[in-house]
Amino acid sequence: MSTLSVPLTPELEKFINNQVRSGRASNKADVVRRALTRFSEDEAVRIVLEASQEAKDGKVLRGNLRKLLKKI
């Protein structure tokens, strides 16, 4: 596991400390890891929704992938 040093605004530092103080997180690193996990999940959902919209818009590749690659 690696360590990363990130400058925080006073508001974010206060939020992190409040999460730990209230017992919602075990420590500061837990808050940051959970936030990054959530961000990663949100990105995955965004990508799926974008792909779904592209499919609805007819922006999908159909046919034999090898033949399609030869055309490119």
C-alpha cells in the first residue's frame, strides 16, 4: 500500500475530522479511501450510462471485429 500526501482545504480537513470524531470512520485514511472508492464507483456508473446512451443513439459497432479493424 502506498502513501499519498494531498493538500486539503480547511473545509475538507474539518469534514474529515468530523467523520472520525463522530465515529463514521475509524481514521482520516479511512475517510479518504472511502471517498476515493465512491468516486471510482461513480465514474464506473457514468461510463456505463454514457455507453448506454451511445447505444440508444446508434453509435455501436456491429459485425465481425476482425473485419471492422481491417476497415480502420
